[in-house]
Amino acid sequence: MVNKLGVFGGVFVVKAQDAVSIRASISFPREIYETLEAIAKEKRVSLAWVVREAAEKYIADRWPLFVKPSDRT
């Protein structure tokens, strides 16, 4: 079952019931999107992986107390 949560901060969010992950549709300026695509191609990963990694690093830099103990180096 899918619960449509709506638009939050410019991001459309759809959450599957009891899901571990939440799917979000995000718009990027063309140059940022093209850079993300290039990074993904270079690393041989998906664009979604690059965005998730960037978001995790942003949160760790901005709010270090939110970093899970297993992620600390």
C-alpha cells in the first residue's frame, strides 16, 4: 500500500507503508544534474546513489551528532 504524503519543501514524497526508504522526486538545475550524472558514470553507480551519498555527507558535516556510530571513522 502506498501513502501519498504530498509536497514538502519542493520535494514530492511517496511512502510505501512500513518502508525503510522514502522515494522523493527532486528537480535539479541542468548543470548540477549533468555533474551528478558524470560523477555516477565515473564511479559506475546510479545517480540515486550519488545523491544519497551527498545527502549523507551533508548531514554528517552539518549535524555530526546525527551520524550513526557505525558511520564514524
